[in-house]
Amino acid sequence: MLESLGVTNDNLRRADPRAADGAAASVLERQPLDALALLKQLPGFLCVIRMPEGVISFANDAIQQLAACTLTGRVFRETRIGTLERLGDQIRQASATGGACHARRVPITPSGAQCEMFVDFVVQPMLCPEGRIVALALHGIDVSEQVRSEALLRAGQARAESILDVLGDGFVAFDNDFRVVKMNAAALKYDGREEHEILGKTHWEAWPTSAGSVLEGAYRKCLDEQVQISMERRYLGFGKDRWLELRICPVLGGIVSFYRDVTDRKSSEAALRAGEERFRALVEAVPHLVWEAGPDGKIEWFNGRFGEYTGMTVEDLHDGAWGRVLDPDDYDSIAAAWRQAQRGGSVFEREIRLRRQKDDSYRWFLAKGVPVRNADGEVIRWIGTNTDIHEEKAAASELARLNSTLEERVEESTRDRERMWRLATDLMLVTDLDGTILTTNPAWQLVLDWPDADLQGRSFLDLVHPEGRQLVAADIADIANGVVGCNGPIQLRHRDGTYRWIAWKAVPGEQFIHAVGRDITAEKVAADALQRTEEALRQSQKMEAVGQLTGGIAHDFNNLLTGVIGSLDLLGTRIAQGRIGETGRYIDAAMASAHRAAALTHRLLAFSRRQPLDPRPVDANELVASMDELFRRTMTEAIRVDVAAPRDLWLTLCDPNQLESALLNLMINARDSMSSGGGIVIACENVQVDEPSPSTQRDLSPGEYVMLSVTDNGAGMPKDVIERAFEPFFTTKPIGQGTGLGLSMVYGFVKQSGGHVTIESESGVGTTVRIYLPRYRGEAAPDHGSPSSTTRPRAKAKEIVLVVEDEPVVRELVIDMLGEFGYRVLQAEDGASALAILQAEQTIDLLLTDVGLPGMNGRQLADAARERRADLKILFMTGYVENTLLLNGFLGPHMEVIAKPFSGNALATKVEHMIHG
């Protein structure tokens, strides 16, 4: 365009530099008039803007008409066109860069016009030879029609897209290479993937299961032959199992596929087919003859039972075989009734006789035919059944015969009941609903000497023993209120005033109560006698056990006291003779006998569950592991010991020393049962007891337990030995080899700890003893170790112990023992005198008190002392306590127990441990 004006960048660059500033101003004036006229009439929009002033030096008619004013000589940015924002941006960019800039689709509303137009503008910089911009040429082309056409096209496409999107059917478009180019929303929703995962892929890439399938053949046929194809296909891709109905159509540049989910329709069709099959199966299975007839009444179909029974086919019946099927005596009446039902379209129902093919016999059937009508009410078919009622007809005939003899049979039945009423040895009576006697049978006079005349009109409660009268009255009221019946033994008064036991049962009737009773006085007397005999036997067995226990205790204690008294007697004699060198032997013998007596007492207390325990959290696995060497030293070389210790074993709360003693006792018993060697297994296990086993856990409460078991394969025990195994002094070992207190001590310790112990044994097989101890849910106690017995404890300066003991000899011995170890000792003989000392200002480091004090016991004294001295440390002495006294919660903070008897060194060690920790 500018070349036609004779002005180019090259022209400007070749011009005289001195004339460069005026070049842009004069360039158009120097053009031929015909060229300027031509430019002004161009349909495009053209103007030249002189730079840097921004003044329009040339404008053709089109752009001036667009601006609705003369542009030549005006500043461009002040014109209507110069205020267009997008165009202004391109003018500034071209001025800054020196390169051509484009502003497309600039909207402008011409002056006086009602519709908007769109113009594509190009801004071309014009340079002088020095490279400076001297002018900008602005050229525009009206593209309004193109913009409107594109808008219409987009609107059409949008309408098509929206139509496709709202279609319930899926839509997929493919190009000639079967690549997916378009999918509507329904197709994407059905597929479940994002659009970008599918577009651009071939059908076989997007849906791999279709490669080589019938669907691929249909697609290729549609494209190659340009024909529309419809088909149904089961789709199993991407975890789906659905039936699709497809319509594949050729289009320009490819094919499109419309499809819809017809799974529900296919399921309905399958269900319909299955229903028809079930109907046919049902029709064949029912014990009826089923048939179907046309609107003219001719049979068109019947089930297998019909053909099997009659031996006829449908064709046979069409040819007049009904005469051979129906009883000849019934044929005419049945045919007439069938014709009448056809004429009126009413239900046909009649009892008929049909001949059975296999034996030519006739059986009774109930024939019923129901008309089936169309929407207009016309009968289009008949559905009917023939039901075999031969047995019912025979039963009805028999019932009619029986009814004719009913009166005779009622009279006979009445005579039977009257004979039973008279001859029965059980008491029978009828009362009204308040218990008034209406009649009784003769057995009342035979059993209770009451004639019927004396009882009629009396209240039944008058005969009941006073102790049971209230209960019987309640039973009568219950029956009157609708309770089905009552029963139980009651005492009824004999005419002579004595009472007899009667097993009674009463039931309601129509406004009456019927009752029957049997005399069980003799059985009751026998049962009471048996109960007294059993109680006497149990008392005898109890006394035998007590005798055995006391005899065993007397025997063992006499032996031990002989050792103590004899040794002390000889000790006194030797001292009197001045033979001091021989006294040590007698002292050792007396101490040994005393220690054995203490051990025997300890076992007796364990059995009676009255030993003082020191319960602590115990890990049974660790305890068993610590005793492993002791177990193996106790066994012979021919006995193998195995330990089964599971991980994550629960803790239990018990006295660890007593548990060690119990396990050692069980190990020794197991060893002694295997004279020729064998194996012992010590096992630990977590046990949840929900429903205790009646045979082995009947005394075990539901809960969580730590179970320790000792199993051997030794001689075992018979049942009678197992039943007595826990009895004190019971033993099967030879005389001198066992005291019979080992298992009784285990039993007492476990019971006192809240657990249970069981024995399972079989002669010649072996024995398993199981100890159940309750689970402890707290934390394991830190192991501080036991005080060393080799270090002789000594009191520190001014440490004071208050000793409270009601037995003077014991109190003096304890005071001497503590004094021997350097402690200052205060003493009291009972709780009251001790409390007076405690309430004073005297410093006391430890309260050492007996538990079983007269009046205020040791625990009550400790509570009273703690009210004034909250941090006072307390050590209880005990040789025997009540079963409930040392249960969990007896010992508070800074409280411990020491069991009598004890040595001076053991006492001092315990005191030192209590004071200094």
C-alpha cells in the first residue's frame, strides 16, 4: 500500500539526511493526485501518523467515515479511533519496538450505527535512513461478517455439543484411523475416565478388550462400506460388566457410535425367561393336572402329570378322547357345565371323576377353569387345574359314617371317664375359680378319709397346711387370671388332723379349675431320711478329716517338741555340770527342731489360707528362669526338664517366695513319680476364662489369668487319689518320705492369692498340675534386691522402735533382739498404751506391732497412728491372721509384714530395710 504512494523505508533512508525531518510531512503532498484519490476510496481503513508528534498526515475516506470526522491534521490519540484501548496498545508497542503490530477483532460501533463492527488493524512503522521512526501507517480491514459467521458457527457447535451432552446415550466420534476425536458427557460418565485419557487414542488403545472382536469388525465395515450398523455387545472392560446397544453411523471423515446401557433390559429379559422356566418347572412339579385351553374351550396344552395320568395327548382330546377320560356317568353333565361357563365367561368349578391309565380306576378331582381376558374384556384363553381329592372324598364319606354313630361313641366315652373318676387312686376334684370345691372323686375318702359330701361347698384352702396356704391361694388366683396351670407338692389335711404330702397339678377349664394329686408322703419321708443320712455321712467324713489332721499335727509336733525339750534339758544339765564345750551341739539341735516346727506351722497356715503374704507384681517367666538351676539340681540325671515361656506373658500379683516354694513342691512330686526317669515340662500361659470347664475349672471365676503348669510323664494318679490330693497329711509316699502337706500348702497359697489349682492325671500316663493366678494390670515393681543376710545390720544413732506385743515373753525377746543390734526400744502391751506413746512428742522411727492385739488390733492402731504421724513406717508381726485381714489393700504405703517365728538377724534386717529403704 505504501509502495503505491512511492514512500518506502528505503526511499526515506536514501534521502538527504537534512531533509529527513520533513520527509514524512511532504511525502503525500508529492504524490500524484490520482493516487491520493485512489487511496482515499479504498475499502480498507488507512491513515498515516507523523511521529513523534502523533498527528495524522493522511486519512482515506473509509477511516474518516469510521471516525465520523475529518482526521487529517488531528492528533491521533484525541480521535475516536485513537481512544480504542487495544489499538492504542499496539500503536505504543510499534513505536517502542519499530516492528509491525496487529490488533485483531477490535470492536467499533460506527457513528449512527446500531450494530457493532470488528476490524483487524496493522500498525507499520516508517523509518528514515538513520533508522528513526518518522511515521506510522495504520491499515484496517473490516472482518465483521467473518466474526459473525464464526460466532454463528460456534453457536451451532455449542448447540450440537449441548444436545450431545444432554443425551442419555453415550456418543463417541472417530476419525478415519479410528482415533477418538470427541466424546459427550454421558460417554465420559459411563467410562469413568477423564477426557484427556481417551482423546487421540485409537479405539483399540482406549478399549483394549475390543481389539480383534466383533465390535472391531463392525466399525471397519461401517467405515469401508458406509453403512449403518446396530448391534448389542457385552462390555467387560475396566471392571465393568454391562450390556450395551450400539448404533454405528458413517460420517464425513470417520464414524460415530451412539450407545446406551441396556443391562437392566437384558436382566429383565433374562428374568422373564427364568420366570417362564420356573413357571414351567413349577407346573410340572405341582401335584395337580394343569391345562390351558383356547377361547373356544379346546385344550391346547397340559402338563406332564395330566398326560401321565390319562395316557392322552392334546391331539387325542381334539379327536374326542374325552369320552374315554371322564366317567361315563358324569360326561353329559360336565360337558353341559363347561359349555355354560364358556358362554358366560364365568369360572368353571366341578368335582369330576377321571380314569387313570395304569389301572383303569376312576379317582375324584376338583376341576377348576379360570378365564383370561384381554383389555377389551374378551376371553382369550382358559387356565385350569384338576386337583386330586379322592382321599378327601373317602374321608368325608368315612366321617359321615362316623357321625351316624357319634351318640353311641359319646356315651361310651362318658362311661370310660366315669369309670376312671371312680377307680382312680389319684385325688381328683373340680372347683370354681375362687377355689370352692364342686366335686371330688372317691379317692379322697380312700387317701384322706374325706367323703365327697363333706367337701362340696368348702374352700380348698381349708384343707391346705397353713404354711403353704398363701402360696396355693396365689396359684388359684393365677389360674383364674389365665395362667395355663400350676403344679408342685403341697400338704393337705387328713380327716384325723394330720397332713399328707400331695404332688399336685391344676389346670383351668371353662369357668372351672380341674386338679389331680398323688399321695407322695411315703416318698417324702424316704427322701428326708436319705437327706439326714447323707448329712450324717458328711459330718462323719468331716470328723474323720479333722481327726486325721489333728493326729498328723500331734504326731509331727510331738517329734519336734521332743527335739526341743530334750536338747534344752541336756543343755541345762551340761551347764550345771560346767561342761560348756558340749552346749553348742544341743543348741543347734533345738534350733533345728524349732525351725522344722516353724516350717510345719507355715505349711498349715498356707493350707488354711491364713499365712501372711507379701504380694508383689510378678513376671512368671523371669521367676521360672531364676529357678532353673535349682530345679535341675533337684532332679536326677535321668529326668529332663523343659521350660515353655511365651512372649508377652501377663504379670500376676502374688508372693514370689510362696510361688517359688509351690513350684518347687510340684517339681519334687513330679520327680518322685518317675523312679526310672522321664521328662518334666514347666509352662506359662495367658488364659482367658469365659465359661469355666465344669470338670476342671468349676471353682474358677471368669476373667484373665496367668497359668503355670508342671507336667510329668510319671506314674500318674487314680481318681480316688486325685480327690484327696489336697488334704493335709495325705500322702502316697512311704513312711518317712513325705509329710502330706506339700500339695495342701500349694492349694492354700493359690486360693489365698485369689486363684485356683487343678490336677489332671491318668495312671501310667502322667500328671499335670495347673496354677491359675489373676492377671495384674499394673506396672512391674522395680527389683531392689533382698537385704543381704551376710551383713549384720546395725542401728544408727538415736533410731527408736516402738514395739507393741501383748505376749510378754515374745515382747521381751523382740526388745532384746533389737537392743542387741543397737536400736533404742519403747514398748507397749496393747493398742491403747501404744497410742498414748504415739500421741506424745517422742521421736519414733518405726512402729513394730503384732496384728492380733486384744481390743484395738494392729491395723486399727496403725490407722490411728497415721492420723498424727502421716509418714510413720509400720512393720506388722503375725503368726496367724483372719482370712480377710491380709487381702489386697490391707497394707498401705510404708507398711510391711514379718511372719512369726523369726530370728533376730531376720528381724534386724527387716527393720533396717524399713527405716533406710
